Amino acid sequence: MGIFGTREQKASRVGRLMTIEPLGRAAWTPRDYASLAREGFAKNAIVYRSVRMIAEAAASAPWLLYDGEQEIERHPLLDLLRRPNPAQSGAALMEVLYGHLLVAGNAYLEVVALDGAPRELFSLRPDRMKVVPGPDGWPQAFEYSAGARTVRFAQEGTPPPILHLSLFHPLDDHYGFAPIEAAQTSLDIHNAAGAWSKALLDNAARPSGALVYTGEGHLSDEQFERLKAELEDGYTGARNAGRPLLLEGGLDWKTMAMSPRDMDFIEAKNQAAREIALAFGVPPMLLGIPGDSTYSNYREANRAFWRQTVLPLVNRTVQAMGNWLGAAWGPTLRLGFDADQIEALSVEREALWDRVAKADFLTRDEKRIAVGYGIDNPEGGGAAADE
């Protein structure tokens, strides 16, 4: 109770400052998701492969369910995660979810409940979703628009109908920051390099140059303007790179531009590719980008990819979904994932088992706990049981 007899409620004191829009109005996402998806995922091989690698790897991590410290092998929540809806498997749904998160910085899951129990899960497109802040600054609802229709999801009930996952954004209270945005300059360079190379090949790979008038006198103003317009319309830009030029009397062609070798053209493209891979957390070696010598071999690069990129993403997603869905069956339920079944980490797992097996000062049950398993005999386990 407060000092005036009113009941106090726990809430952030800065929550009301999290939106400058009138309360209850939607805060639109500040970027064009369609452009990011089109120029990145749909047109750039490095972005496409990075997103697919991370999403497929993260979606393959096996789920675990615990009630306190006890693992549960059969439960309606596990059944829901294995078959979230009639059209998708659990891995397919999670791949879509991770793909949205990597391309847009945001991902949304909708839960369909029957008699208070979650029955189906669906992934919603992030460009169609908008946050509706409440009086405390946190989302009180979400609005999903497709065409002229809009559906409003009030964040009520257990669990609430929408789970919003987002990557950290230092300048936005509600929406996440996509890795593609951090690599946008490199993305433009890589795409432009590809378009330029294609244009050069289409036009016989001839370099640019200058037109020199060798006739008597000077070009008239009308001739100069006509020649300038023809050059700008038909011979400039990546689309017309190297296009053969038809010369009239008194005009001579002088090569001026640097060759792709002088510009170190290929290395510039590879550097842009490495920066894109860096933004996503994918070792360039795994993408076949030349010039990367950070890791001594492919296995080491793959292990770093899982440890530094995939597992942190899986862990935060598992915790968020466990907090969201677990409450429908009880406060002690929590979700986890089984890292022991991930083949890329088998070398680390074997090294751990070898170290634990050689630790003679540990009992059998202590060794089991050290490698992630419970005690063999919960009722009488531990050191006493071994003795």
C-alpha cells in the first residue's frame, strides 16, 4: 500500500516516456522491410546464404522441456512445438521465424488457444505488424494489416496472443535492428560490383574513355549538346558499361578509365562480402569467400559459427518462448535445447567427457551432472550411493 492508502503497482518510471505518439496509436517500423528483403536476401548471394545457414542451423536445435530441474519427455507443449500447425513442422516454423528476425530485426509468433490451452502457432510477417504502445510505454496490442484488412491482437490472457522477438536496437524502443542494415554500405558495394561486372560482360568488357575532337575549329553548341545527351543517355551508368560507341567524323576515342585490375575490383567485392558475413556472424570461410585466414580449418570455423552465432540466438529464443508458452501449464515449466545432439559440437563434447572421466575425485553422479545429465538414482544418489 502507498502512503495515502492506495495500492502501489510495479512499473518502470520511464515507461510513459517510451513513446512520443499519442497513447494507443501505432508506431510504424522506421525502415522498408521490402527493400531490405529484395536487395539483400533476394539479390545478394552472401546475405541469402548467411540467413539460410543461421536459420536452418538454429531451427535444427532439439527442444527440451523441464519442470524445475526435472526433464519432461512427454508434454502437450513439446507436441505443439513439434507440430505447431497443420501446414508446418516445428523446424519449418522456426526457420521462418529466424529468417524474419535476421532480415527484419523483428519476428512475431501468434498462438491460437482453445479453452485456455495453446493449440497452434503461426509466424507472421514483420512488415505487416505494428506495435500499439500502452499507457506504460510497453506494447498493449499489435495490429496486423494485409491489404485493406487489419486484425488487432490485444496482449491479454495467458499466454498473450503475440510473441515479439527483436534484435537490439539502440535508438528504438519497440523495433529491432536487422544485421542487413549494419552491412547496408557493403551490400550496396557488393550488388553494384555484380551489376557492373554483368554490364561489362554484356558490352564486350570495353573500358570507358574520352571523345577528342580532331577536326578543324570547334563543335557548335548544338553539336556539343547533342553529343553530350547521347553519351549520358546511351553510354553512362552500370547498365551501359563498356557499350560500343559510334563515332562521327572528327571524333577520336581516347581510353582514360582504370582497368578492373587497377581498381582492385575483385578484392573490393570480396571485402564487401566479408563485411556482410561479419554483420551476420558467419565465418567467411564457410561462405567460400577467399582471403580469410582467421580459422585454421573448416571444422574450427563451423564450431565458432555455432558457439558465437547460432547458440546465442537459439538460447534467447528458447527462453522467450518458454516464458511465453510455459505459463499456460504452470510457472515452473521452462524450455531448453540439447546441445549434445549438435554434431558440430561433438569435438567439444568428447573433450569434456574425457576430462570428466579422468576426474577420479568425482563420484559417478557428480560426473553425470557435470556433463549435463541428472543423477542415476535420485532417491539415494550422490556420493552416498557410490559408497
